[in-house]
Amino acid sequence: MSRKPKQKEKVRSYRFVSVLDKMIMVDLMRTLLAVLSVIVIIIVSRKFIKVLAEAIEGNIANDTVLSILGLNTIIAMSAFLPASIFMAILMVIGRMYRDNEISAIASAGGGVAVIYRAVFLLVIPLSLVATGFSMVATPWAEAKIKSSIHEDKKISGIRGIAAGKFSEYSQGDLVFYTEDIDSDKRMINVFVQNRGGGKLGVATAKYGRIKNLPEGVYLALEKGERIQGIPGTKNFIIENFDEYAVRIKERASTLRQKRHAIPSDQLWASEKLEDVAEIQKRLSIPLAVLFLSFLAIPLAKLSPRGGVYNSLAVAFAIYFIFGNLRRINHSWVVNEIIPVWAGYFWIYFILVLLGGILLIRLYGIKWVGMRIKERGVV
């Protein structure tokens, strides 16, 4: 008797991320990066013009300008990530409707839950990234920008040093002149006149250099002669030196950080109403990523003959109203017009309600009820 060979049982492997998920996620990520890049470049460019004007006037160092540019990029990415993901979902899902890809997915047994699954596989990690940006990176960047500008403005006059020009510092107590400055920023043939304690000092040196030391900013002179005494008397001291330093007094200013630059852990420990409102404002960014993404999927519904951007006008109007509600809500919380516990959450309740209305309009109340009973399983 011949035995039939045993057939191997087919084992069906389960993949957490399907091919469809990858396709939608990759397309969504590409669109998100393109939209976010355009928005960030526009916003940062506007701020960069103001910073550049300060640098031209000598209030900010050239190295600080590049640092501020990078820090403003971090701030802009955090602020406009919700808007970018909202627009990206509208564009990607809208294109899928236009190209009948959604119809093909539906004919294969996939419903709106399949689209939500693919989108939120990307949106949930992005919301965590947005949390890190809004709670940690943005306050740090704001504080860093403020402190960098503050430090530069204290010694802004020093950056105005030029060959062949007399310069005054320390409220006129220090007069400085250099004949030339080489490529290494070393000054050649230096003249310095300084006053202090009723005495007048005059020093000439072959070389000079500005040094930032822990004790302050100094003008370090090398290989020169110094004369010091009281004008009108014969009591003068003449000495030669190999190295001599004169401290340049910095501009008196106080660094005051605004509330949006305070670290989040300090705000959490505070019970002030303004600090609580600021924490809610920072938490609103990752929440906006989640709830705007929920709204964008039914909002992207287009007819097959429609264009990709048919719903963008409505989306812009919704986001404009949403952004203004966020700003108004902040003042309402601070002025105790609404209770603190409500915070920004009533705004997101409106987004969920609007998204539910759109789903009902597209699929019917019975379909939505059935999906709720099945816990979202299609």
C-alpha cells in the first residue's frame, strides 16, 4: 500500500504592521515632512530676519545667530506639528479617495477602522515626540535663546571694535584704540586710557586681545608700557610689562525668563493659576496631534471626481477656529472664566463630537453603533 505524504499544516503568521499599514504610513510620513518643512522654513525665516537685524547692529554675535536659528527651528516644529499632521492626513487620505484606493480596500473587506489603524500607528509615536518637544525641548530652547541674547547684549560694545577707530567702554572710563587687527583677531599697536579711583592710566602695547574669563571680559595687553597717576600732581608710576589686563565693565541688565521658558517640572510643582494654564497649554500640543488626526480621516472624504484639495478649505477654517479657541481658552483659565479642571479638554471634546458627526454622515448612525458594539473591529 502506498501512503500519501502528509501535508504540512499551513501556519498563518500574524503581522502587527501589514503591507497596507506600511504603504499608508510611508506616504503619510513623506507628506508630513514636506508640509512641516515648508511651514517651519516660512516661520523661522520671519524670525531670522529680526535676529539678523540685531546682529547687524552688533547686539548679537555671529555665532549666536546660527544657534538661535536652530533653537527657533525646534520651537516651530513643536508648535506646528499638529497642523502639519492634520494637513498631511487630509492630503494622503483625500488622494486615496480620489484614486479609488479606499474603494479597493473596502471591496477587500477593509473599513474605516483599517485606515484609522494605519494612521494611528504613526500618529501615536508622533504624539509622544510632540510631548517631548512641548514639555522639554521648547522651554529649554526658549530659555536658551533668551540667555544667549542677554549675554551678547552685555558685551555688545566690544564687537564694535575696529582698526583705526577710538571706542569707549565702561561708561567712558575706558578709551581704546588699535591700529590694526590681524586674521587671528589679535590687535596690533594698541592704546588704552582708563580711569578708576581718581587715577588716570595710559597704556600702550604691541599686541592686544579680548578674553572672556570667568571673572568677566578683559582687554589683555602684551609687551607695552603703562603710566598711572593723579592728574595735576607729580605722583606718576611708569612701568613696562609683558602682560597686562584691563577689565571691561559689562552692561548692567537683568535676565527675566518668561513663563513659556520655565522648565515643566517647576510648573508642575507650582499651584499658581498662570503656571497651571501654561502646563495645560503645553499638553495641548500632543493632544492636538491625536484629536486632529481623528477628525482628519472622515474630513478627507472626497467624491471620485473631486480634487485632492477639495476639503482643505474646510480644514483651514476648522484649524483657524481651533487655534483661536486655544488662545482664548488660555486667557479664560487665567482669568477664572472657566474652571481649571476643564482646561483645554472641552475643545478636544468638540473635535471628537465633530469627528463623530462626520462619521455618522458618511456611514450612518446604525453603522457607527454597530462598530461601537464590536469595539472597533471591522
